Amino acid sequence: MDARVLEKCRGELQRQMDDLLAGAGKTVSDMTEVAEGNFPDPTDRALLESNRNFTLRLRDRERKLLAKIKEAMKRIDDGAFGTCDRCGGEIGEKRLTVRPVTTMCIDCKTDAEEEEAR
């Protein structure tokens, strides 16, 4: 794989990781501040809890993405980045720059999605 593409993908992965970690830190501080508030109106309290649950679901998805980002960075370091896990072929440069956490080439991913749909 071209070193330029690897560095571009590594930079994008690092940017995404930094953004996710910053967002997680902000969520923790926001929830701590709001938890101290008093909500005598049950509707206000219910809205707060609904928003909190939604935020936590989003953060859980981001936690999973963070694990994929770390794995992709490890693949870059190990020299396995850009190789399809399914067929062993090369993953296209366009696909890697759009979604650097991908582990499958477009053909294998399409097949996997079709199998999943059945």
C-alpha cells in the first residue's frame, strides 16, 4: 500500500479518535452538571432522562467505533491495513479514504450485506 495513503488514513483515524474522545469527555461533564439540578416537574425530569438515554446510546455506538479505529491503526502498524479480511485482496484507495476502519473490499462487503439481508 502506498505510504501516502497510509498516512492520510492514519491522520483521518487519529482525527476521528480525538473527536470521539473529546465528545465523551464533554458528555461526562454535561451529565455531571445536569445531575445536580432539581426538576420538580415530572415532565422536565422525563425529558432529561430521555435525552440522557439517547446520548448514552450514541456514546455506546461511538465506543464501538473507537474500538474499530484502534484496530485499524493497529493494522496500519502491522502492515495488514488495506487487505480484505474475507478474500485477501486489496481494498481500494477510495474506499479506505472514505471509511478507513473498513476491513473488507467493496465486493465482499456487498456480498456480506446481501447475505445479511436474507
